[in-house]
Amino acid sequence: MVQIVKTIQEVRETVKAWKRAGDQVALVPTMGFLHEGHQSLMNAAKAANARVVVSIFVNPMQFGPTEDLASYPRDLDKDQLLCQQSGVDLIFHPDADEMYSPDFCSFVDMTGLTEGLCGSSRPVHFRGVCTVVSKLFNIVQPDRAYFGQKDAQQLAVIRRMVRDLNIDVQVIGCPIIREQDGLAKSSRNSYLNREERQAALCLHAAIQSGQQLIQNGAKDCQKIITQMSALINQQPLAKIDYISIVDAETLIPVEQITRSVLCAMAVYIGKTRLIDNFIFEIPN
Ligand code: PAF
């Protein structure tokens, strides 16, 4: 079974030995409770790198005080099995005090990109993500790191952090993986009861409607957002946090569709906050 290590030193020693042998190393950072979305990242990592490290760490720093840190789902045995199936070489599963000493006081922060979309309702989130991901990059020193396109803002933020801070890692984004009925795979789907699970389909319905409108030539973002919102508002269990259409790279809101855009949304289904998005590419 794939080995689980808990200390930074063990990861460093293992990765150093791999690199000495000439192996390329991939990192798939996760918070565990792995599903087919994570598996697609692990498989992509294994296909392009001799060695794959998966980190499993529910990072306290990226949760706000009223968010779901304590209830975030965990299942290390199943995670280990899925990692094994994907040919992962090492799981890094540190305790919080291995990652954060009691007097920890250094952060990686970003302006601009982190302020809109999820950043508006999750003000500390991206500081926590940037800090932990840069720590993981420093610990593992991977050649490539794999992230899901479902967290589109996170992916854009990490790409920018890597560029701005000259981190020597290639960031690879992988497509959203969906359930058969269209719901984007997420560890947080496990919070949904049966009625909520059904209600959650409104996110994908809105995504499809937005895609269709743009494909049919709609250009006015406000009109597109209004139509997508109307679909979601038909569902009594749903409450929109935001639906935005932004430049796919800068995340600055766009009024007219004249270039490639990211259309992203966060919607509460009951108490569970779900996100989804699509990118509409216009070739330059
Ligand atoms: O996407 C996630 O699961 C987390 O935000 C990440 C990248 C593992 C950082 O904790």
C-alpha cells in the first residue's frame, strides 16, 4: 500500500532520493476525502511524472471562523486506497502543528485576483491557500503541480503566485469532473441530503444555459447572468452567493463577451456552499 508520511523531513528525504535518481516529481495538493476529480489529477500526474506525491491536509488557515473546518469530511483509509489505485508514490499527511509552529507569522498574500468572486465572501481564504501551497511547493519541490479547474479562481491565483514569486514549478490545470447528472464532483457534496442533492442540479443547469446563450451569440454579460440567476432562483433551496463573468486570466469583470471569459458561480444549497464554472474560449 502507498506509504503515508507525516513529517516534512521524511518527504524531503524521499523526494531528494528520487531526484538523485533522475525522476521527475509531481505534487497533487488536496484536503483529502478524495473523489474522481482528485483521481483525474493523480492520473494526469502519474502519466507525466515518474513520481507522484499527494498531500492530504485540511488547512485550517484557509477556513474563515464560521466555515466548515471542524466538519470537513475525512476518510484517510479510502484516500489511501484511491491513491494506491492511481499509482501514487507517497502521501504527505501532516498534522497542523507540523505545518504551523505556534509562533508562525509568515504569509503569502495577494491583492486583486483574490478580492472578487469567492474572495468577497471568503476574505481569508486565498491567503491561507497561497501560504499552504507555497509551503507545500517548498517542502516537496515538485517539477509539476496539479489543480482542478473546478476551483477556477484558486487555479488563477496559484498560477499568478508562481509567476510573481518565480517559483520553479509548472502548474497544470485539469478539467472539471462531473457526476452523471452534471453535478461537479466535490468533497462538500457529501453534506447534501437527498432533497438538496437534487436541488444542487440547478448549478449545472445554469452553467449549461450560460454556455448555450454565449454559443448562440449573446454578448451582454449582465443579461446572461440575469438569465442564469433566474434559473437558480426557481429552486427554493438555492441561494446565490455570486455569478460573475470575468476575464479568465485577470479575473476582472467583463461587460461584453469579446475575449475568452470565465463564468463562475457560488450557490448555497441549504447550508452547503457549492461552486461551478465554465470557460468560454475565443481564439485570439
Ligand atoms: O483545493 C484544495 O483542496 C485546497 O485549497 C488546496 C489546494 C489543497 C490547499 O489547501
